[in-house]
Amino acid sequence: MKNNKRVVSGIAFATAAVMVCGLAQGQSFNFEGPTYTGSAAGTIVTGQDGWYLPAVVGSQDGNVFTYAGNALNVAPNPNGGLQFEGGLGNATGPARAQHAMNFSAGGVWTASWDCTGRWNGAALPAVNNIGSWSMQNSATTRYFQQLMSWGGAGNNYQPTTSLPADHLPLADKFHIHWGYFTALSPTVIAFSVPGPEWLDLSIDHWYHITCKWDFNAAQILEVSIKDITAGGPTTVSDVTALGWYLQGGPNSTFPLPTDIRIFAGGAGDVSAWDNLVVAPVTQSCYANCDGSTSAPLLTANDFQCFLNEYAAGHSYANCDGSTANPILTANDFQCFLNAYATGCS
């Protein structure tokens, strides 16, 4: 299993170097050593790099696994290193891992992560939810959720506690839905997708997910998905016209969240996570892609952030401002290098 490295204009940056992006603001987690200790059987993530088990009745610990020989039988992530975080729900309850995140700056933020889900149970799934990424506290704050689920078809399928009659009986496909709130129902979560690219996804495939949202407007702005196992295209969707709001609805006055959480659902459900990046969007210095505020502002993390934006096809990566197709080219990498060399004044 190779420890994947990204190369920009001949300069290599190992994914293991991307650990913390501005402690007071954004952060990034790739679950690699030496910060994280993993094993084929799984090493509890609680107590590692600030992760903890939330005080929710029945919660099980998530674990850091090596891709090689991992007990969850999770397939290698083409963009992964040597390790990932994974959870397996059991009869006692779901697996959860939570981490504090300083969202106090408000404004526009982005997050990205690689994820996959699978079924490791003996019988068919009995509950719907495979796993999720969310902001916390979900009871009281401006949050949204990304949910992997079994069953159902169509853009407006609403995940439920028990599986509907039209679920896929072999648990060989899953869906990724977005959980959001509406102007008419600002405290009742709804689930949907912006297009068919989010439905009938293959187990043992890893998907790169991104999201941009505005805490002030309390609205989800943009989401994207890419099948990184199959090497397919990135589908970017501007969802502002869909009215997907954070809890509390438009211009919510709910408190800002304080944590992020990754979750694995019912007994036999597996969720796996890697390459998590959460950061505020800043326009004060283009090269400070990760929005860090502590010195030094520019680090290898900014190169990784730029690569994530480029891979997702986001407009930020159009550094040279080109308008002719293809919009994103090698020129944008050179443009970013020039901006990095100039620094932040």
C-alpha cells in the first residue's frame, strides 16, 4: 500500500505532513502516524489528537485502522496514506468520534472528507443509517449533516429509522444525503440530494465530498462528490437556490456549533473516514487557502488545501482567472506557487 504523495511543480508534500491548519480556526485530520496510532484490529481514536467519545448513551469508540489487513474489510483509499478512522455499530449502539472545532469566526466555511460505507452484518440491515459527518451540538446549534444510508430511491427520499420496502436487499449500494432545514421547517431536519450522482453508490468505493456554507446566512452554498476509487469526474452543485439552511432557518440565531462528529450507525454498519479538512474561507490572502490565523500563515497545509479545491473543481482553484475551457490547468498551480512565494502582507 503506497503512502500517497501529491506533487506540485516538482515539490512533494506527504499527506502525513497535513496535520493542523490554524489551531484557532480550521483543522485537518488524515489519521497518519506519528500523531495517530493505528492497527489492523483498530486502535481507539478517543484520546488521540483531541478526539473523544461524546456522552451519548450507547456510544462505541471509533478506531484508527491500517488500510493493510484492517478488520473492517474496508478497501484502500486511492488518496489515503497508511491509516483511516473507522467505526462499526453494534447491538449496544453506534460508533462515534467527536472533535472540538473553533467555529467562532462565523462567516463562510468549507469542509472536505473522504468516506465510504459498507455492511458487515450477518443478516440484512435492519436500520437505515450507515454513518454521518455532522457539526455538534445538533440539538441546539446551526448545524447540517451528511448522511450515508441504505434504501430508497429518488432525489427526495427521506431516510427513516427502519428500512423501507424498496431498500436494496443485498446492501451492495448506498446513498449519500444532505441533512438540512428549510424556511418553513427551521428545526425539523430534511434529507435530499442535488442530483443522481449521490444515489446508488458502490460499497468498497471511496468518495471525496466537499461542502461550503455560510454561518451568517445559515445556508449551505455548494456541495461536490467524486468517486475517487473509480476515478470519475467531480460533480459540483451550487445549492443556494434549493433553500438548504442550517438549523434555525434563514439567518438563524441559534448558537454556532463547537464540534464535528463522525458516526457509524446500526449493528453491522461500517463507516470509514479519511482526509478531513475544515476551514474558514478567507479573502485577505489568496495563498492562505486553509484560512489559518497563527504564524506562519503559509505552510504545506495551504498546498494540500489548494489541491483539494482543484480536485473538486471549485472556482477558488482558478488562480489565473482564465475563462476558456479547460478552466483549471497547470497554469493555476504555477499561479498559486507565485502567490505563495509573494506571501501575505
